[in-house]
Amino acid sequence: FLVPDGGTLEPKRLLAALAGSARARGAALREGVRALSLERVAEGWRLQTSAGPINAGAVVLCLGARALEGLAPPALERVAGDLLALEPSPPLPHPFAGAVYGGALGGRFWLGGNHRTLDPGAPDPGAHDAEAALRLHSSGAAFVPALRGARVTARWTGVRARAPDHAPLVEELERGLWFFGALGGRGFLCAPYLAGRLAERLLGRLERA
């Protein structure tokens, strides 16, 4: 299906705007820091990082398909997924989403989807699969015939996490500890809405504390 009011955005510009807004409200941002472990302490939570410990009253875990020491996250299925950049980009008026999803950005057409179960014994379960990329290109062309003649100029393969019912998961694991994930390939459609609702709940709780 096409998204009637659909649009696209540039992630770098969006992240820059979010970071600027957070700094303006007094937030301290730490970039390029690796989270190592998490533990409950009397005042809330302590996150051990590669840059030292961080104490917080509330923590939101956005781990993707990763794990964090000392934490048992919800049971999720890990799947591989692909993203292709194709040129030339057809003049599609809106992004589309369905069995696969795509949209034009920066002169290229970005096509994603193609989730497939991982082989746990593979040396690199998130490694690129050329056959899978071909199937994704073919599936995209079924929705947008103009993609048949487009060439693949970039490709990315990664590991995603999804719940058994394929629904995104926003869940408070215990007081002050939230899990936000299982977005699979639907994150670009629902993540902004869900993140906004979660922020409202967290801000309301912090203001009352």
C-alpha cells in the first residue's frame, strides 16, 4: 500500500535536530560510548559504560538485536534483513510499505525488507546474502515496475529483532526500566509515534517524582 500522506526525512538532519533540542533542555549527550552492563542500585539504575558509570532514575533500552550483560530482555526472534540503494530512482510520489518497503531519498531509491531466519551456527549471521538481495530487488520491482531496470549502488545487511506476533514492543520490565524494540522492518512507520508516547510517560513520571 502507498502512504497517502507519506514523506521522507534525512536521518542525519533528524538526529541533529533531536540532539540540539535535548542539549537546549540541559541534557548531556554521550556519543561513541559503549554500554557494558546494567544493575539496579538504591537510587535507580547504574549503567557501566566504556566512559565510566552513569546513574539514572529511569532507563530505556533500545538494543535492537543485541544483548546487555546482567539483563534478561523479552524473548525475541533474531532475523536478517536487507536494505538496497537503487539508481536511477523512479518518480514515486509517496513511500510505500507492505511485504517490502521503500522510498526515494537523496537521488536514490531505498528498498528494504526481506526478513529471513538466521542460522545460529553461521560465522557471521548478519552477513550479506547475494541471493537474498536479488529476491528483494525482484519483490520491489513487483510493487514498482520502474525498479526492474535500476542498478544496485549500495547494500546493507543487518540483524533485527522481532516479537512472535511481529508487533513492536514498548514494555516496562520493572519500575524505571523500559524496553523499546522489536521494531523489525516497521520501525520507520511506528517508531516516532511510540517514542513520543513513551517520552510523555517518562516525563510525567519524572515531573511527579
